[in-house]
Amino acid sequence: MHRIRAEIRLKRDPADTAAAEPALQAAIAIAQSQKARSFELRAALSLAQLYCAANRDADAHAALAPAVEGFPPTQQFPELTEAQTLLATVRP
């Protein structure tokens, strides 16, 4: 729910990232506490994309790397491929 809320806010006003960032961080924390790895990955990917748009590559890497770690490669989860591609382009 937090991830979706953040994405809606960004669609309304892409320049206003102040409300989206804490919502995505909350989504990651909740997913981690519930051990919902796919939801954690989706929220981390959205947060990393937000950081990349703001030229915050180190923050993008820090948000995304833990979520991608340990995921087995699969074609059935396109967000994983997207996350791995993004992770390869940002520097820690």
C-alpha cells in the first residue's frame, strides 16, 4: 500500500519526491518485517529509481542491493531483471 501511494504521488507530481521517499522506505521496512521478499524488491526498485532520477546513485545502490541479494534468477519475475540491470549501472 505504501509503495502504491508513493507511485501515485509521483505520477501526480514527479518533482515532489519528498512524500514518496518515506512511503517507499516504509514499504521496504514492512516487507522486510513480514519476510515478503518480492514486495521488498518492488519497493526497493521504486526507491532506487527515485534516487537515480535525483542523481543519488550511491543511495540507489544501497537501497536496491540488499533486496536483490539472494534472489534466484527467474524469467517469471521481470522486476528482478529490471532491478539487476539498474544495480549494474549504479555505483556504490
